[in-house]
Amino acid sequence: MHPGEYLSEVYLEPLGMTQSDLAKRLQVDKSSVSRVISGKADLSAEMAVRLSNVFDLSAEAWMEMQATHSLMLARKSFAVVKLFRTQR
């Protein structure tokens, strides 16, 4: 799961918090929050620290979630390349 999806499902929706509300609390542009939540941007270390100051999850946990997601995507991509090469 991308950290943005987790952020939305576990924090924003249950708390009734909008992306604009979160952006204000994090002191970032709404577009930065939107890109992370939509999965269009990876979670940066700086954003992980900001999130850890607002929610009850450490910056390390946020970064681990991002690393796990990124590795899953890389493995899928590699599997496709490997499959393509073996079919030639």
C-alpha cells in the first residue's frame, strides 16, 4: 500500500480531515499532499517527519511504508522484464 493510501484510509477519512486541512497542519502546499495521497509522488523524508509530528506514527514507519511500496513496484517491474526476456 502506498503511504498516501494509508494516510487517507487510516487518518483523513476517519477524522473527517480534508487534504487542505492536512496541508495547513503540515505547513505544505495542498498540491504536495494531493500528490502523495494520490500515489503520484513518493513520500519524502521531510514529509515523513512532518506527518510524524501530526499523527501517531513515527517518521521511520512512514519511510518503511514507502520503501516497502517502492520495492514491491520494482519487483513487479523486474518480473515483467524477466518474463519478456524469457519469452524471446
